[in-house]
Amino acid sequence: MNDHMQNEGQPNPGHSRQSYIPLARWLQEVLAIPTPPSPPERTSLLETGGHPIEGYHPQFYSQIPDFVAALLKDDAQATLRYAPLFYHLIGCSTCHTAYLEIYDAMRAALATGGEAQIVAPSSQAMALTPPRMLVYLCQLQINSARAVLRQSRHDHVDRDAWARTLLRQAITISAYIQQSSLRVRALQDLVEVATLALGTGDAEPAAHSYSSVVTPGAGVRKGVKVRRRAEMLDRPMDGEAIDLESGSLEGLLTQDGEMLELRLHDLDESLRGRYLLISIPLGALLEPVRWLGKDPHAIRSQVPVDAQGNLKTPLGTTDLRLTNREDRHMLEAMFKKLDIRPL
Amino acid sequence: MSFSVHDLRYHLPQHYASLYAYLNYRAKRALGALGSDNFELDQVVSHVIEQLTRIGILGTGDTTPPTALDSFTNAQFYAFLNRSIRNKAIDRLRKRHALTNTFTELERTGGEDDEISMLDTQVESLWGSIPYSAPEDAAIEAASQESLRRLLKDCIKGLSAAPRQLRALMQELDELGAGDLVEDIRKEYGSLFDNTSAEPLAHISQHKDHAHKKLRHCLQKSSTNLAVIVALRLSEYEAPIMGAIFSVEVKTLAQENLTEQDVRAGLRHLAAEGLLVWHGEETVEYTSEQRKRLARFYEEGE
């Protein structure tokens, strides 16, 4: 079969390479993908910010190593087997450049024969990694998730699991960033992309949409205002609560043993005496919380909002601890958005 | 310390620090004098992290299929990282030299060999030895290799539902000098042109644009090439004959880098083309007449 393929794969011997040039040029024109404008030279890694990755075609990029491996094995069917990628490389300069880099690196890797001695620094802890590299990875994963989702919608292919995994990783990695402003920066597009991934954008508008307030250290924030509000909310010890805000409204996420509790305050007249439906859109991304009713998009409050506009209701149990720094950061990320609606 | 592709795929939070430390260490060495510049180090290290993320390795678990990199030994994977770092470092060194050059060019006497020419040579020879190192080379291959031309013809045939677009495209191909391809298509799919008018075509550029878009989409979707591969396997497989019927199991066709899923996608395409009767069964049955048609589907010019 291979012999046949090799013969069938060859150009017609009656034709010179020259004679195929017009058709080749035409193919290049037809397949050309506009090259994204080169971004200006950044002055720091954090400048990547929330910019989407231009010219990234996930469905093709991820096939490049396999195509290269087939070429390096002199597989006569390589171009046919990977024909969609091959045609794509003709017109996409970003992916073609990646192909060249990956080919060269894989060729060098395979030439080692698998026996080379590894010279590497000793084992590293996350705490020794520069925070900018953690921020960079979080932003990269969120932007990659966005690209994966956009391409999936375009191709009508389900790659949501891939995108959700990238977002989960971003949240997990961000928990190791100690500086609050960098943590905010690391996850600045999380809610937007997660809404695409989790398909929660079509729900009816929320009565109020809260977001967690990222604290600089365990429980220390905003001084006087917080202390005043804390008194009103029967606030637990510093470090045992996450502040929530929705415009001028405030709330708290607290913990009693394994149970996470939501406390809201000053809710408007129209909600008083009513049960609420609570939605935590990012709750479906992470597994550590066992949500009441199992669906983080539809948690029913256990009691109605009282006559003063206060609500205290359990949300679910978890092994995460608000008193543990990384756990707390992860919960802050998960509660970047919390919507309430009257039932 | 050592980490594997498996570690990065399944346990990224535990191994990211080690990956960074390793890349940073290699980047410092590769950048030489520039290795003390944190900005340059970040440029090199972040490039490789971005590449691993784009390939779908970093933290993706089972949500992306394993790649050829997943089967690397640790030593091979480290060699892959080393080379990636080295290439990006050369790129950064070239950029730095180019910048310096801009300012110092007028003061130079010329003729001396310097680091940049060394770097240029190194990178050019590097890419130059790679197949399809320029997109033009790949385009020539696509235009000349018979199996790839087969795909192109199949996609052009797919335009038959929009006769004006098909006509506009054939006219364009004829004008650019790809007469042999046009001739082949006319010979093979002559019936497609029976109803086309000889009248000049109005709004031809609009029809061409639509045709290009459809062609671009068709060439980059996977079922067409899978159909060609499966047709080839079916037409050549020495299938046991029961009466006048050839019979082959799907899993038998799924060999040599083709998964069962790929084979099924190819079979669906062939069934849609009317070349087979197959509704997802585990076994494909076909007559000798269908076998001949499958061979014609693959072989050019028949």
C-alpha cells in the first residue's frame, strides 16, 4: 500500500515544478489568512494583559507536533493524513512559523536518542517563581480558552472541556499569587470567558450581581468602612470572610466548619420576605464545593430575606478553608460573580 | 528535579515552578551577555510557555489528545525545550543586534564579520533544511502532489450546488494557466457542466469570492482527506469475498496512524458521495463495482 501511495503521491513526471507555480500562487491567495498586526514591542511581561491571542488556531496548532513526527519518520502519507493542517499552513503565517520552530526542536530532540543527561536546577517551589510569570500563565490560559471557544463556535465543534480545563488551571495557579493587585490582573477576563464556556449568558437578568473583593492580605481591607459594615453584619474574625460587593450593596461569604454561608445586607424592599435563587457562574468550574441542590447556577436560599433586608443562607460544603491563604484565593476567584434573583 | 510532559499535562500547579526554573536557567545560558536582562529572559521563557500552552499540553489533562511530544522520553523533551529556548534566544539576539545596528550603522566601516551575520546564517540554515520551510513550497506540493490535487478537485466538485460559483472558479483557473486541472475536472465531472450557460457571467468577482470561501473551508476540514485515505485502503485491501461482496471490519481499516473515529468520518463522507452503502456498521461491505469506483475516487484522471 505504501509503495502505491508513494507513487500516487508524486507529482506527474510529465510536468515540471515550474508548471505548477501559477496554481500554487493561486492556492496561496485563496488560503491566505490575514496576518494580525504585530503588537508593539512590550516593555514588560504583564503588558500581555487581557489582549486576545491573535492568529492562534487551536485545532491546527495542536496537530503540528504529530504532523512533524510523521514528516520526521518519512511517512509518505503525512501531507495527505494532515491535509487540512497542510493547507492551513500555506495560508497562515503564525501557524507556519510555529511549524518551523516545532520541527526544528523535535528534530533536535529525536536526535538525542533519549539518553542525554539532564542538567537542571534543583526542585523549585511555586513561592520562588516570580509573580509576573504566574500572572502571565493565568492570562495566557484564559486567552487560550477564549480562542478555543471562539474557534469551537465557528467550527460547530465541542471543545468546551478543553476551555474549562484552561480556566480551572488559571484559577488554581492564581491562588499562589500573594499580591492582590496582581491576582486581579491575572484573572481580569475570567468571568467574561467563563460565561462563554459555561453558557450562562442567556439567563434572565439578575436582581443584583455581586463580585468578591480581592483583599491584599488575609481579611484586611478598606479600614473604617469595612469595620462599620462588619459590625452590622456580625462579621467573623479577619481572614474568615470574603467581602462581596454589588454597587453600594455589600455582603459576605463566611464559613462554619465545612459549610460556606452567604450573608447579604440592605436588600431592597422588593426582595424582602422572598426566597432567592442564587447563581455562582464560576462554581461549575471547580469541584471542591458540594453545592446545595448540586447546581451552582440555581441554589435556593433556605430562608426568605428578612424584614430588614438581610439574608443568611448556606451555599454548600467544602474542604477548602478561608483561613488557608491559597484556599481563600481560590474561593475569591470562584465568587468573582454571584447573582441573585427572587424566586 | 525532573518533570515530564505527563507532569505538565496532569499536574501543572505542582510542576510549573520547576518548568519555569529550568527554562529560565537555559535562557540565561542561551542569551549569553543578555542573560542578565530580566526583560530578555522573560521574552524567551514566555515564548516557550506560550508554545506549550498553544499545543495543548500545559494542564489540559485528557481534554486534548496526546501529541507526539507526549511519547518523548524526559531527555528528548528536555532537548526539545533546550532547542526551543535556543532558537528564541537567537531571535532576541538578532533583534537586539538589529536595533543596535540602526544606531551605529553610519559609524561602521563595514566588512567586518560580526555576531549578527553569524546569527543570520545559523537561523537561515536551520529553517532552510526543513521541508516546506516557506509557505510557497507547501503550495507547490499541494498543487503538484496527486493525492492533494485529488482533494482540491473534490472540493471544487463540491461547488456544483452553486453553478455560477463553479463556473467563475473554472474560468479563473483556466485564465491563470491551470488548464490541466480544469481539463481533469471537466473529464471527471463532465455532467456538472451540462447545464452551464455559455453566456458571460455577471458579478463574476462576487461569485469567485464565494467560491474561494467555500474552497478554503473545504480544504481545511478533515473529512475530505480521510475519505481519500479510506477509499484507498478499501480499494487495495485484500478483503475476503463472500459471494460477490467484499467485507472488511472498520477496526481493520484503522491502522497506520488512522483512528477508528477517522475511518468512520471517511466512511461517512464516502457514503454521502454515494460510493458506499454504510450506516455506521462495524463491518463495511461493498461490491466489486463499488471497489472500482472507490479506486477511481482516489486515482486522478480516471
